[in-house]
Amino acid sequence: MRIPVLVGPTASGKTELALDLAHKLGVILINADSRKLYRHLDVGTAKPPPDERKNYRLMDILDPCREFSAYAWSKLAQEEINRALSEGRPVLLEGASVLYIKALFFGLFPQPKIPQDIRIRARELALKPEGYLILKEKDPETASKLHPRDAYRIGRALEVLFATGKPISWWRSFTEKPKYEGIFVYLDVPKDELYERIEIRARRMFLEEGLVEETEDILIKFPCFAEWGKKVIAYRQALEYLEGKYDLETAIRKKVKADKILSRRQRRFIRSLSPVIVPKEEAANYLERIIRSQFQP
């Protein structure tokens, strides 16, 4: 079974397009954005309004500060796909968390539990030349595939090695065979237009939609958010504004800059999916044809 997946950089309009298709075709939408899994993170993750979230599965399922893996998400996504198809409903995945999408459609090994102190140690080592040298000695197969300055992947490999005593290349031998095949559709928006959308959205979040107030509310309910929230663009800038590190205009500019960097990174990662690139004005018709031909209730 082939499942359509709508991908594209932040602020490209994926959610609006997905909701239009849900209204028109009765499509079940499955969230593939790792940050939209979390309750209360509404404004800063650009979630749809509450009354529209009923069209989505796997949105608002976790409390802030909880760690969650791509492997765990892939299992939940597979359950939601199975349920929708058994009900005769078409399915569309929407989001840009490429690791999550790859876990579902290309397979991922069961994720060993990593204690927080080991994770911190591994990430600190990954920022130094020493980290790559350790990986090269203990797991040469993985090291040979990584750039010496790829701190994220080196850190991930080291934490698995330290926590389990087995290299990540050994764990990958247990990768599960995917049940579904993805049809990846990239929503292509010209860079100038995308950057304009990013700036407009950032200003709206801070000046109209209450991002700062939302951040304060989350902090009251979840004090851990003071640090954990800095992993999430928008909340990092709101938290640092609340800490007095800079004024509101600077917070907005930093949010815009972070989103532009993120959009470039997302485009690079999404290319690894070999998606069909579709201009924004043609994307709705293209996806509708796929859904009607392969997922007609």
C-alpha cells in the first residue's frame, strides 16, 4: 500500500493544504511534525485551530519535556494508518520531520533507552574531535559514513554505544521491514516567498497570537520547559525574551533567522526522500489525484 506524504519546509503552507484536502475528500491527516505532538505548544508550532485538529491524528498526544523517538512515532503512525484504511478512509501524512518519516517508510531499529547523563556526555563529546575518534575506534562502520563534524549523528552513535555496549551499526541489523511505501510530495515555494511567509508568521506569533503569554502559561504548568523549551524554535526566543536577554523586536528577528536556517536544513533532508517536487499552485490537484485513485473510500 502506498501512502501519500506532504512534505516541505516550515511556513510553506503544508497544513493549510492538508486541511483543504481533509474537508474536500474526508482524508485522515496524520501529523509528521515532531513538535506538534506536544500539548500546549500551539502558537509556536503553528498548529491549526482547535476545531480543525479533529482532522489530525498524532497531534497533542504528549506533555512538554517528555522525550519521544522516531521509532515510537512510526509505531503509532502505522496503527493510525491501519485504523483509517480499515474504516475505508484515505490517509495523508503531513509534516517535515524527516527522521520520523524515514522510520515509518524505510524502517528503523528498536530504540534502546538512553539515560540522560549518558546522552549529555555523548553530545558533549560529539562536539570535540575526541568524540569522532572514539567512534572511529569502537564503530568504524558508522564512523566511515559520517563527517567528523556531524555532531548530531556522532552524538547519537556514541550514546547508543555508551548505553548498551553495542555499536549502533549492530542495532541497525534489527531494522524492521516497513509495511507501507510512501509517495513523497514536496510543496515547492519560491525562496523569496517562503522567507516572506516566515517573517509574517513570526511577527504574527509574537504580536497577535500571544506566543509570549503561551510560553508563560506552559512554564507555570511545566517548570522543566524553561530548559527543554529552548530546543524548539519560537519558544527559545520567547523564553530568552522573558529572561531579559533581548527585547521583543530582537526576539522576532532571531525567530525569523532560525526559521530560515531550519528551512534550508529541511530542504536538504527532504531531498533524501527523493520526493516529487510540485509547485504550490499545482499541489492540491496533484495530491487529490493520488488520493482519489489510491485511497478512494
